[in-house]
Amino acid sequence: MGSNILMIFVKVVTRGSGLKVSAVVSINLLVILLFRNNALTPYLTMLLSMVASAAIIIIDFRLHSLLLYVLYVYGSRPNTVRILISLYSLLIASILSLPYLAIDLMSFSSALTSTFLIALSTLSLIYKNVRGGTSITF
Amino acid sequence: MTREYKTVIKARLARLVGIYKLSLLILRKPFTYLVILATILSVIASGLNTKYENNLVVVRDPTITGDPHTMLIRFSEPVSVEACSTLLSGLSLEGHCTYYYRVILDHPYQLVKSRKLIYVVLGVEEEVLKGLGLEDGLSEFSFGYSEISEESATDSMLLDGKILEVTLVHVNSSLLANYLIFYKTPIIPVQGYVGTEPVTVPLQHVLISTYDNVMRLANVSEPLATDIVVTNLSGFIEPVKVFEFLEERYPVTEVAVTGNGYVMYVSEVRIPTPDSLISAVLSSITASIIIISIFSSTTPYLKELRNKIFLMGFQPWAMTIVMVGYTLTSIMFPGLITLTYVFISMGGASTLNSLVTLTTSWLTSTIYIVLRTKPEKLVTEAYMPPTFRYVLISSVTDVRRLTEFIVKLIKTNEFFTSEEVEWRVEGNEAFIHAKMDYVDSWGSGIDLTIFVNVNGEKSYVNISSAVFGVEEVSESMSRSINALAISKIVGGVTAWEATS
């Protein structure tokens, strides 16, 4: 069952639009940050990343619902489902924070990156809770 | 107003109200907030990332000699003549400064006896006056004027309600009109250009005098200058460098420096750099990706909405109007407000960048959503559904052998893995049920039900199929799975029958 669940997860990640959208947004933000000439730009792009991360939740809504259903059919435990969704959120958050990690090596403070990661993780947490609370009834 | 006309108006109003309510319905959806946020943030990010440079123009003319270099500095309002010494010492340069006080008056002075209005007053140094043929200089309250016939005349000048007795000294109009303080820059202020030719203020409205006289007239204590010409410069200097040095201290509008065969002009006009435009384009791409992705996920909902309003009797263009209205309200409206903020806080160059971002995002998003929610064409290609029932007539009459062979074909189908195969033979009839998983797509497969019936010389194989999938299986995928499962049985039995 474990390998099946892993396969489902890989399929959701590769077939969903979220990963592709986050990768493209991430590349764009990296270039914007490289061309920046204002101290506020990193914060604004950070907000833009958060909007993108929220948008990804909407984009892949149907796929995620399907994932929950399939996992339920496979007899997964609620914690397994939550771990998988958190893993997915973390993956998206990491991709969106890659520009900051790349830039941080050159000039930004690590605090900015941490703030960004925390913000994204919070958003992911909300997403996880919403999904966990409304869609799964074990 | 006739009853019919009233009915038409009422029906049209009802449609308008319907479109308005539909727009509100979409606008109230949570994804609208994300669209608004993405737009606002992209527009501001684009404005913030703007880098601009002063407009640099190079005029080539082989007649210009750049040795020694000459520089012209123009200000939007009079500045202290100390500006020149500040500049020379600040940039470690040497040169000779010539000051000009050239103003166009908002309220003209009036020469009472001559009945002329004076719009331009020029204050220049003695050496310039000599160049204009006024070698003897001008005494207190004496002004050079080209529109008198005698050598000198007295007149009364009305300025700000006071009468001032002045002496007008004749100045050669040709010399005055053609006197240049710099390359193609006349001493008379330029009002505009016809083609490349400057249009100056008519000489009848111009007075010229010494610096002291003009400063007295302007009622200022220290000498001021609107233009400074630096001659005999110790070396060539980039006008951009001069401009940047001066703009922090004085209201400079233009700096020009002569070189060998060219003049370089730097003006206060600022244009965004190519880097900055790349940033604007990237911001718009980011916003467009986010917005389009959101729209993409809401397309099924919008299509459902479109079908519903069609049933209510709306025209196909109603949805287009609703969607364009939606993008205008959710992207353009907040974008324009943000653009106003960018203009006020960051200036024109940043606004240009933000405008590029806003327009691109709005256009791409609108085109995408309008195309996605566009009604399907009424005439489409006829679709041939895959066959889900197939009857094969065979000459093999041994029902058990035939059934076993079909089961073997099912189990050896390379496109499927048999999840379950069950079969039963009773007399001249047999029943086979198989559930097969399609190997190329996870979670989809086919369910086969086959009846074999032998009647006299012939046997009849009735195949019924049902394609399944945990996700929605597309038409093409369903057709492929169905064909791969049935063709194996039909082809296999036919070939077996022919060779056995």
C-alpha cells in the first residue's frame, strides 16, 4: 500500500499545475530580484509569492480533492493523508522560496528568507487544516 | 410611448440587470481577491524596480570644434551665480563662467511713451554687451532696445503699478537676434521650434542691460543666473556627470557640452532603462501566470454559468461582456488606482513601467478568459463514439474450446493486466467476466462481459464493455482502451478460426 500511496503522490505532483506554476513564478521572481534597485522589492515579491501559493491551492483544488478520495479508498490513515498534503505544500513553498535562498547567498539577510518560509508554511498549514477538516471524514 | 416599445425597453433592462447580477456573482468569489492582490503587487513591484536615466542626445556637426570645450547649463528658475564656482570646484575643473539672466515675464512691463510691452528682460555681462555693439556700457536704468530709431531716448516704464524713468539705448536688431550664447542657442529665449528652427520672442518685446540694472529691476540683492556658459574648460567632462552633480543642488534642466564634431545634451527628461523594462515585463508575466492559472481553475464553473444563462435566453455575447467587465473591475480598476499611487510616489518613469505591467496582465488575462468561456460552435465535427458492444459470429462450434481461447486472449493482452477473470460454461452457452487494468494509465481499465452462444452451425460471441477510471477518463482515452480490449478478442478468435 505504501508504494501505491507514493505513486499517487508522485502522480499528483507531476500532473498538477501547481508545481509548474510555482516553478515559472519562482524563475520570474528570481530575475526580478536580480534586477532589483529598491529595498522594498524583496518584500513585495514575497507577498506576490504568497498570492501565488494561495492561487495554487485554488488551481489544484479538484486534483487535491481527488487525491483525498483515492487515499481514502486505499484505506490510508488520516495522519498519512495529512503528511502527504503537508509534504506537497512544503514542496510548493520550497520552490517559491528558491529565489530568496539563491539571492540570500549574495546579499539578503537570512531573516528575510525565514520570514518568507514561515509565511508560506503558515499558508500551507491553513490549507492542510481546511482540507483535513472539511473533506475527510474518517 | 407605445406599449410594444415599453416592452422592448423592459426586456433590455432586464438583460442588463441580469448581466450586472452575473458580474456581481463572479466578483464575489474568493479568487477575485487573489486576482486583485496579484495585480496590485505586480504593478507596485514593477514601479519600484524602475531604473531611469536622463535623456542623452548627441548632435553631430563637423563644424563644431571641441578644443577648448564649452558647456551650457540651464536652470528652470534663477539660481545664485555661485553655482558655477561650486560646479568647477566640485568636479575639479577650470574654466571661465559667463552668466545670463534671461526671464520671460508673466506680467509684462509697459514702455509708456513707446507704447510697447516688454515680455523679456536680459541681464548680461559687459563682454556680451560689447559683442552687441554697446562698447560704452549702459549706465544706471539704461536698457538696450532695438525698436528705437535714435541712438538713445528716455521713456517711462510701468512695472507693478510704479513708474520708472529709463533710458533706452539703440541696439542693433540683427546683432541681437543672431547673437548665440552656445551652439545654436540664441540669447533671446526660445519659445518653440518650427522644424529644427527656433522661434524666439519678437525683438520689440525685449530689453537687454547690465546685470546690475536687471537685478535692480528684479529687486533682488544677489546676482542670479538662469543660464551659465563655461568656456575654456580644462578638459572634456561627461554632461551626465555634471547634471547629476547639479541636480542635487540646483533646479537644472539641461547641460550641454561641445566635443570634436558633436554636442552632447542631457536634459531632465527621464526614460526607463532596458533592465527596468525587463523587470516590468517579468512582473507582468508573473501576474499573468497567477491570474491565468486562477482563471483556468475556474473555467468549469464559468462554463456552467454560461450554459445556465443561455438557457435563460441570454445572447452568446453576454458572457463576453460579463468576463471583460470582470477583468476590468478586478484587474484594471485596482490597477489604475495603484498606478495613481505609483505616479504620485515614484514619478513618471515608474508609472510607465507599471503601466506596461498592468496593460500586459489585463490584455493576456482578458483574452484568455474570453476565449475559454466562448461558446462552442454550433457546427462541430461529427463525433464517432467507440463501440461498446460487439457481436462476433464464428464457425467454431465447440463452446468450451472457444471460451477457453477467449479467456487466454484476455489474460495475454499486453495492454492490460487481468485483475479478475471468471467464466462458466453451461450446455451450448458460456459466460465470461473480466476486469482488466490498463497498463499505460494508472487507475483506469475496462470491464468486459462476454456471452458465447452456439446455435447449430454457428457460434455467437457477444462482447459488452465498460471503461472505468478513478479520474474522469477522456473520450479519446476511453476509445483507445475499448478498442485495445475488443480488438484482441475479435482479431484473436478470427485468426485462430482461420488457422485451426
